[in-house]
Amino acid sequence: MAFSIDRLMMDRNSSWGTLNAPKLPNWISNSSKSSITIPWGDKTSSSNPYTQAPYTHVTRKYDFNISRGMIAPDGYEKSVILVNGQFPGPLIEANWGDYIEVTVHNNILDGPPEGTGIHWHGFIQTGAPWQDGTPGVSQCPIAPGKSLKYKFRAEVYGSSWYHSHYSAQYSGGLFGPIVVYGPRNVKYDIDLGPIMVNDWWHEDYYTTVKKVMAPGFEGRIYSDSNLINGRMNFDCTKVVAGDTAKCTNNAGLSKFKFQSGKSHRLRFINTGSEGVERISIDNHVMTVMANDFVEVKPYDTTVVTVGVGQRVDVVVKANGTANSAYWLRSNLTSCSTANQPFALAAIYYEKADTKAAPTSTPWNVPDPGTCANDDLTITQPYYPIKLPEPSWTQNMDIGTFRNATGSLLWTFGGVSARVDYNDPTLLQVKKNDFQFEPDMNVINYGTNSSIRFIINNPTPAPHPIHAHGVNMYILAAAAGNYSGAAPIQPVNPMRRDVQMVQPFGHTVIQIDSSNPGIWPLHCHIAWHASAGFFSQMVFQPDKIRKYNIPSSAAKTCNDWDAFTKKVAPDQIDSGL
């Protein structure tokens, strides 16, 4: 029988970004007697992270209430959609090999009512693609007033996040962090936990979607602010006339504690909608230990670049004096569209005055303007996997066009895509129906074992490319179109679930198609996905048809069908 732990999170006062935020443990102990027993046994960073995950027979249970609320993270008050009334949402914690069970209650009942679905970013969902949480692909949306229980295994470990995948809904506040405790390739003393960075719009997400999808839109939409763990000060003199009553100056910054001489783990997560972030700590060098869910051979840097959806875990040695304080900076890069691109958080040593602002100065590391991740020659997975020979090569160029109504749409592989909330692709394939509408952008890779994707980006925008259900091999990333050059690290290429492709540049990725399912491959910029930038990968369709999909999938679709017969959802974008 599985050991079950209830972790009901209903505290409406989030501690993110405060000095009261808890430090994270080395792992979750199931009882006081097992506090020194490593839950993943003899597994280490040298164990295969994809095939050697332990079975702990433990289920971590969470209860999520999704509803509207009013918050003012930077001082400007706006209506948002929250998890358990918190922004950012509550932390999900598990040990490597645990099951995570989350019951999601959709209480977005008015203003107007909306469907939802929660995607567990970076989780592979082996043998259970219906747990991926992508309406129109792996499930129907959860109808207002209805609930859905997700249960999936923590097959990989490290730092990640959850977010809505219903249109651009997560841009309205519906996201939160996930930490899966596992082996570590770098020693440290203190785990400061997740540090979420994100651009922030003062208008509600649907208003922004309407602008993006409107005829004549020119392709650039500017965020208002930039947040660190849901906090930042906004200059209320810049608020549009008539909205000044909604804004309060000096809303407050996030704060963190360092202990002199100790090493601290910081888990950076870009939970934004569009902006690429450059993160640094004045006077402190960061040792990178993981990118996304992949531990890497450690290397030192003063700045890390984190695209939307990406995570970078670093270890920082507290080499300052006991009464010192320093700025943590997260700057939206020059190729992001932001009215206020700079965010600050304060790091205080144990004897510092926590009411005084730091006076430190930033590193002299100019923004290169490429929006690229760290060079692939220095990012190598700690656990090596040799690149397999691809059985298929797929060209997926990025493009734009204007449709008959004048809307600017993105194309991926020549198609601007859209989902049907009432008829998810996974359930369609389960019924042996392979007659896909062209605008679903479904590509059936059949029994191919490993697919190489060549992605050329002839546009002036960067794109964080995210693959569900897999970790991608990253083979190339540079300016210009791909020339056919050999992979940069064929013996042990970088792996991650989000990879930046720079403006007027390219990236080459490869995906092993051994996980049967329907998996989105898309740009993680919310507004680009809304405008059609995604495709659906079908892997091993014969095995998909043999899945025993839970009855909750049919019930969720029946509930959604009943809702849409009474209320017509205003799906003006792709829906992804």
C-alpha cells in the first residue's frame, strides 16, 4: 500500500520573497525515524535520471482551488487568477520517485467563467500523457465548478513549475513552483528555494490576448513591470491617468538571507510571458549546477540567461561580511519588450540592517543582445548520454503571416495552429482517428526512434522552444540559418526541456520518441503560442491506442461539453 501524505495548502498570505520564507530541506522525511534515510537509496547524480528513478511508494497530495482575486505585486492593483489565493502559487514538494497527486478545483465562476488545465512543466509523464494538463491536446478543459485529479510520478528531479495551459491564462497569475528533491552534483549548505522571475502586465491577460489577435497588430506588446518572487516597486507616476487610485508606491521588494561562509542553492525559474531574463548577484559568482531538470558539470559565471519556462539552479558562496547587503538583479534583456525591464531583490547577511537598501554595484557584463543561452560548449549534462542516430529529420522553420482578417499569426513548420477544446488530440488518436484538421499542426512520427528538428528563425524575436513529455538534446544554437554543421557535443550533448533560439538564428534539437503520446512542441512566449506557434508530435500511435485512459478524461470532456452548450467560450486565439 502506498504511503500517503496530505499537504493541503490554503494559506492566503504567501511568504514568497519575505525573510520568513522557509529554507528547503535536503529531502522530505516521511517520519522522524527516517530523517537520516535518503529516500532515493543508493542513487546518485551518476545514475541514469530517466531509467533509474526509485519507487518510494509515497504519494504527496495537494488541493488546488483556482479562483479570481485582487493583488498588487508591484503596487498596481489588478484582477488575477490564483491558486489557493496565493501569488505566486504554493510550492509542490516531492522526493525523486514519489507520486504527486493534485486535485484541481476550477472556481473561475464569473468575470467571466473560464475553463482551465494545469501543466506540470518538464515532467515526462511516461505512459500517462493524459496527465500533461494541456487542454485540446491531452484533455478537455476543466469546466467551471468542476474538478480533476492529476497524479503523476516524479521521474526526474530538480526545480520546475506548474502553470495553466488554457490560452494565456497563466499570464494572469496562475502559476507556482515545484521542487523534486534528489541527488546533487555540487555541495551546498542552505537551500533558499525557488526564485521566480517574470515580466508583468497591468491589464488582465485576456485584454492583452485581444490586442495580440486584433487586426493590424504589429507584433510588439510591452510589459509594465518585472517581478522577483512576485514583488517589485512600480513608479505610480507612470500609471495611465484615471488609474492612479489603483497604484501605491513602494510596494516592497523580495528579500533573502545569506549566512557568512555558507554555500546557498538558488533555484531561478522564469515564469514570465515574454521576457528573457539576465540574473546576477552583485559581487558574487554563481556556480551553475542544473539547467531545467538536468544536472550539468558545474561552471562559474556572473550572469545567467533564463528564457521563459527555463530554470537555472546555482550555488553561491556567501563571501561577504556579516553586516553586508547586496542586490540580486533580474533584467529583461534588450530583445524583450518591457517598459520597466529592471527588477531588484535584496540579499542581507546575518547582521545586516534589513530595513536599509543595499548599495552594491552591478557586474560590468553588458547585455550581448542575442537572447541566447550559455554556450553549448560549456553546458554539459553531468550524466552523459551519447547522441543516437536520428531516424528522421524534420524542418520546422518559424514564420509569420497576416490572415484574411488582418491578424498577425505565427507559423511553425508552415502552419499556424489551433486546438479544439472539445476534441483533444489524445482522445482522437485513442479512437484510431487520424483525420486531423490542418490547423491542428499534428505530425505523426509513427515508430521513428529519434527525430532531429532543424529550427530556423528568420524573425527579429527570440523564441524559447519547449517540448512536452521529453528532454531534448540540444545540438546547435547560433546566428543565421543552420548550415548543416555537425552537433557541437555529439558524445554528451546538452539536454533540457526549453531552449532559446535567438533572433535571426537557429537551433537544432533531437528528441527520442520512445514515450508514446501526443506532445506539444511550442514557443513558450504566451502571446506567440496564442497566435499559433506550436505543433503536436504523435509518438508511437499503436501504443497510444493500447492505453487504458482513466474514466476521468471522458467525464472532464462531458462536463466541458455541457458547459459549452450553455456558455460559448470566447476562444479568439489558438487556445494553447
